[in-house]
Amino acid sequence: MGDQSHVADDLLELYSLDRLSADELVAVEEHLLVCRACQDRLKETDDFVRVMRAALVSVNVPWEELERQIRSREPPACSTAADQCSDGLPIRSGATQVW
């Protein structure tokens, strides 16, 4: 990570999940010390992970399954006809799923 680059999204996700190698951890943490934009992105990622962990506890879904979906960027199957995703959550009208 040079002066002009930022931490990649997948590395921020793995950092938030505490899944980086020792070398990756050092590089990401050094960059986060000086980059406000990546600090902000990490906060968003941490917030997302925290909410998803809380949701999993309430619906009794194993954390490993969520982590697999995050890492593979596999969205839940959604049907606009049913107005809900396979996870049972309603689709907001006009909402766009981004994975």
C-alpha cells in the first residue's frame, strides 16, 4: 500500500473479521494510522459486521455461514414477486441490493 493507494474492501472486511495474516495486519494497521478515508470505510465495515452478528444471533444462523457469504459476496436469493429475500427480510421498494 503506497501513499496513493487505499486498503482494498476485501482486506477491510477480513480485518474486521480478524482474519488477516500477520503481514497483512501490519500493513493494514499502518495505513489506517494515516488514512482518514480508510478509517471511515473500516467503521462502516465494522458497523455492518456488528449488525450482521446481532441479526444472526436473533435468527440462530451460524456466524461461519455469514462469513462465507461475505467472503464470496454471495447475495441471498431474492424474488421481486414475493417482495422478500430467501432470508425472509422484506425488500424495500426502490431498494437496490449491492453485493
